[in-house]
Amino acid sequence: MPTSSGDDLPDLDEVEGAVRRLGQKRVLAPDVLPSVVAYIGELIRRRVGGEWTTHDSGQGHEPDLMVRGSRCGVMGVYKEILEYGRAVSLRAFVEHHVRVRKG
């Protein structure tokens, strides 16, 4: 289902519900986590601008979101899911990063 803004991304509440239903172990799996990170990053990018890029982590190139010359830190969603599990608030994570980037 598209978001209320009419773009082609799923609704954040639906994704957050899916993350809670799947649980921490499943969401942090290598076949699921990249999609969650990309989704959260794209929500932030669309609200504040920015561009996707890559950086060399020493273990290969990893995607990163740059906003006004600074890394956005979307991989922090991994830490949020790890710490809060089913109680994670993806909405709070997105809103925090949007608020910080908009200044």
C-alpha cells in the first residue's frame, strides 16, 4: 500500500507492524535487514533530500545515505532493532533523523 504522500513506498506503520510480527532474529537476518535499512533510508532521503552513496567499510563497499555532506547513519536502525526487538519504533527513528537533518 502506498504511503499517504502518494509515493510508491509501503506505509511506515505497515512495515513497522511486519518488523514486530517477524521478530528480532528474523529481521536482523542477512536476507531481510538490508531491505529494512534501505526502506528507512529512503523515507529519510525523500523527506530531507540527500543521495545514496557507498563507503569502504574495510570489508567491502556498503551503501550509505548522505545528507548535506554528512552520513545519515541509517544503519543505526540495526542497533535499534537489536536493542528493542518487537518494541522498536521505526517511526521514532525516522522522525529523529528527519528532525536532525532539517535543523
